Amino acid sequence: MASLIIVVSLLNLAHGVKALALSSRSVAVGSSKSSEVTSHRFDFTLSTMATMGSIEFEYCENNPFVGTACSAPPGLSLSGVALGAQSGETGFSVDGSSTANKVVLTRPSILATPTAVSYTLTNAVNPSENNKTVYVRISTFSTVDGTGPRTDSGAVVFSTASGISVDGFVPPYLTLCVGVTVDLTCQSASGTQLDFGEFSTKQTRSLTSQFAAATNDPGGYSMFVAGPTMTSGSNIIPALATSSSSQIGKSQFGMNLRANSNPSVGSDSAGVGTAVPTAGFAVPNQFSFNNQIVALSPLSTEFNRFTASYIVNISPSQSPGIYNTTLTYIATAAF
């Protein structure tokens, strides 16, 4: 709750008295909310060089005129007020003559000089009505209990206000895009098919696709690749269950998410996010395919773009046919 500071410069508020006006008067309330337990800080400048033994703060709803009848603001309570801070003229404490709408600060009567002073009353309970104007009449006395003629006086004013609730909603999101190529922030993605062409027992065939993802889930996300190995009817090209190198002349299908030199294919991830390839897909020139998590971030993350490199080798005994597979990329988050 932000502090409400109202500085009021009322003309001579002494009504029917000869006290001089306190100058540079202001009040700052810690909270303007009705019925709130809060602090009220008063700043003013003494006008008279005179003996001072007490200061009176009288809270009224009807007018600011010192010395006239005062109506207490409904719901206001000063019974638990304490003096939290004081400066300028010090040595004060809360006097026992204080009431539900009046606080008297007391000290041994000593000479006070015209100077800027400040007093903070804590544990004050604001009036219970919203948009309620409260006048605080301030008077100084030579006596120690707020009785007798006033030396200086004046008034300040503040108002209670209903609380303004400000809220908003940050929706959870998990963004994923997959394609032959994708934009780093998933603004675009193109292509859904790859063609190895004719397999060879003397050369590794390779292709790439890309995916990018980001999430504000505090637990991050996990990326799965689901699907079978390359098949042609009942014939298969065996998937690499564990990380292995590309071996020409041996039937194998695998992938990783790194830049490789054997064969020369792929690239490392891009972006400022925290996602990384998992162990089976994070070593250059090592490939696997086992329907497991291929990349993850342990916390909320900006976008990373990964390039998936796929390799196929076949042995001389590999059965002929048109081999294919459909791979599905699945990102999961907890939220």
C-alpha cells in the first residue's frame, strides 16, 4: 500500500485563540485504507521560542479549527498509538491523557526554539469509512499534559480511501514448433517430409530436421521423440538402442542433436534458453534411437532451437524395399 502524503497549507487556523500558526505543516499516512492499522507522520515548524512540555494531536471530522468542538471520525482509534520516531524537539512520550481521537505527547517543560520537527505515531487505526476527510489539529503547550493556553497551533488533513485492487494473470505457456526448418522463436516452420534417397552399403545417409521450444513452467519441459525405426513391411533397419558411432556396412538407424563430423551433418543448439540435449543425444558422432527424452530444461526457459540429425546405414543383407517412419515430437511441462 503506497503512502499517501497530503500537504495542506491552511491559513490561520487558530479560532478564537492567540496562538501563532505552525508553519510547513504536513501529514504522511502509511496507508490511506479505511480501518487500516498504520502510521501517521507529522512534520511542521515551530513558530515561537517558548517553553514546551506537550504537543496535542486532535483528530476531527467536522473542521480544522483549533479550540472548537471536535467530532471524532467514526472507527478511528488512537488508544494503542506509540511514538515511533521524533526529531527536532525530542524527549517526548505518549501521555496518559490521550483519548480515542486525541494523542498528547509529553516531556519535561523546557525551552523550545523555532525549528522543524517531526513526530511519527504508529499503531493508529484509520477511520472505518472510505473517502473520509480527517482534520488533525496540532497544538503545543508549555504544560506537560496539553492543558492551558496554546503556544502554537495549526492543522493538517488527510482522507481515507478504498483500496484499489490491481491484479493480473500470467498464463502458462509451452511453445513448440517442428519442421524441416524452424524459426528460432517459432515464428515460422516449414517442411514435414524428409527423403534419404537410395540407401547404400558404402555410404552413410543423413538428414536433418529442427524443433524449438520455450516455456514459463518453473519446472521446465521435456522433449520426447516417439515413433518406430525405419520399416518396410515386416523388414526393419535396427534402431541404435544405445549411443553408437556410424558404421558403414552395418544396418542402423539413429539420431542426435549435435554438430557431427562422421558423417558431417547437423549443428549445435541455438538460442538463449536453458534446454540441452540429454545424454544419449548430446555427444557428437554418437547416435541412438530409443523413444526417450532427447532434450530438456529443468526450469523455465527462453527458446532453444535444436537440429536433429538422422543417420541410416545398411548391411549387404538388408532386405530391399521402401523404408519409412513417422516421428512425433512431444513436449511436456508440469504447470
